[in-house]
Amino acid sequence: LKLSYQPPHALDRSPQPSRPAPGMFRSAIAQKCPGLKLPCVPHIGHFNDGSNYELARTLGAVRFMKEPHEKIPSAGFDLLMRRDNVQDIEVYLALYDMQDLRDWAYRTGRPYVVNLLFHAWLFPELAYRSEAAGEVEVAIFETSGVFIVPDVPDGVTKGLRRFEQRVWVKDKVYMCMGPDAIQARVDRHRLVCTFWSLCIPAGEERAIVTKHVLMNESHTHISREVTASFAELGDGSIACVLQHLQKLLVGVQNATHRLSKLMGRCESAFEGVFVGGGSVQGATQDAKEIWDEQLALLDRSVGAGHTADQRPAPLLSEMLRRRVYEELGRRRRKGKFPSDDQETVEIGGGG
């Protein structure tokens, strides 16, 4: 008789309770810092000289739960490998509507430079009228339309830099965040900007890696439709994510179709193909006037309450115009110059 050992559960034929499979992602905006009343995710805003932080509207955020490290680009993973103390990595996708923040920046005559705010994530249990402070190391990478600010101590770069994150109480009532640190510059003329950030709190074993998606204009119909799809993320369930993706796909398809028609009509006009419209004299046409006409059509979907005094940030039509001018200016300039440079735009629009 040959005997072999079998563990007790191997002899038990009764049904065993199964462990629930971990979800792929979950909503990241459900948990809020009670003192700041903000979701415990990174936020984007402007310090505004410490008087009242101007924040971009967070449309939605999800946290990747299943093998989150695989979502991190190699540039971010290389930065993480330089810190042996990091044991727990949280990976997020966060979506922001930048329209109000852009309008405020244009109205106050400020450059489009924003702050990354990790306070709500760093101090998730902070109570109302309580204070907290800590240091973090932050870097950004895989950027598109977002630029590092290496020439000032408070600017963020592609290498890890140390910054302070502090919350204090003003007049025994108002919760304030600061200081004016972790600054990044955003392209004024790009509809969608993206970048990744890495934040490692000093002396802790956790880190947060976030992909930020910035919608810079949400007044025009095609951009408003894309922005609205972000709100469908809801509780981060599979059903909500699928609904978000469906609406996002429809919105992107509509935007692509509309802009493709605009670009095709303008390109044909500049190539000498008669497309109608504009100032037509016999078989001739003004190509630039047709271009202006097509751009103006984009503004027809903007609400009647939109005024340049209250909403001075350029609409999508003007953003496209300036992008074209910038590209023309790049071809006419020599040497090195920064992206989204006003001089380049003026040179491109000069002839």
C-alpha cells in the first residue's frame, strides 16, 4: 500500500468560498479629504498669491487596481527605481476641465503656468481647521502640451525635485494650500494636453503616479461633447467606464469629422480649388476669407451668454488660428525658441 500526504483541503469535496477577483479600476473621487473637501487625488490650480487658490475642475479620476505598475511609462518607472524605499505604488488617471482656470489667467493677465497640488492625497484624513505640512519629490514625464519650468526653484522638471506641501488655516475659518510650488507651463493653444507625474512623500514607502488629461476649452460644441464624456466615469465600475468610452468615442469621431471638413475645405481653397463661399468674383475666391469663415462656424455653438469680458480665453477657433500661425512662424525663424512662444505666433501671422 502506497501512502501519500494530502493537505486537508484536498480531501474536502465541499464547495469552497471563492475570493472575489479584484477589479481593474475603481473611482478615485469618492474618498474626500474632510478638511479640504477635495477628492484624494492630485489637483491642478494656481496659487494666486496665497489669497484664494484657483482650481481646475476635476471631471473624473480612476485608480488602476490590477497590476498598476504595468501602466507606468518606462521614464516614470526608471525614476521609481532610484528610490529603494518605495513599496506601495498607486496609479491614477485624472481628467480636468481647464476652461475656468484659463479664463481667470487671461482675465488677470497671468501666464498659463499652473501648480500641481498633492495636498488632498498627501493628507487624506486632515480635519477642518487643522494644519499639516510635508515634503514630496515630484517629476513629470511623457508630456504633450505641458512644459517643465527648470529655471526657477519652484518649477517641476523631468528629474525628481523636492517641494513643500502645506495646509494652514486663515482667519480661523479658511483652509489654505501652498506654497507656490510644483509649477508647470501649459500650451495656450492646444485643445488637449497630457502628462504623467510622479510624487513620492519624504520618509514614506508610498508613491503616486498619475496621468493627467487637460481639456483646455469646453465652450465649443465639439470640445464640450468630449468633455462631457469624462463625467460618465462615475463610480469606476466596468459599466460606467464602458459608457464613458462609448461617449468619448462618439465625441471624438464627431470632432474629427467636423475638423476634417474644415481643414479639407480650407486646404482646397488655398490650393486654388473653387469651393464656393467667401468673396467670389467670377472664378476667383479669397482663400483666407474662406478660412476665416470656416473658423467662425465653430463659434456658432458657443452659448449666447459667453462674453469676452468674462470669458477672455481664446475659443477653439482662435486656438486653431494661433496654432497655424505658430507653425508658420517656426518655419520663418532660425535658432532655438520655446514652444507656444508669442513672438513665433506674431511672426507667423504677419504675412
